[in-house]
Amino acid sequence: MDDDDDLILSPLDAGAAGLPPSRGEGCLARFDPDELTDEMGADFGSLFQLEE
């Protein structure tokens, strides 16, 4: 018996992702901008820059 056979992986843990920290409650809940990093997702910073 291999040691690899003793390792049991949960399918629920395989693709699990967590939410970043948030501020506010209810309708005012939003992600905390001070805690967001580039590794956490898309960067929309250039969306609001005007083309010249």
C-alpha cells in the first residue's frame, strides 16, 4: 500500500476560493480596497482612464 493512498482529497476543497475582507453591512457591504491585491483578481484601474 502506497503512502499516497492514505491521502484523501475532498472535492469541496479542490476549487474553494475565499472572499477578500469587506467593509460595511447589508446594502453598504463592499470589498476593503486597502486589503485588495493584484493577485486577488482583475484590475479595473485602466477602465476609468481617458484616452488621449
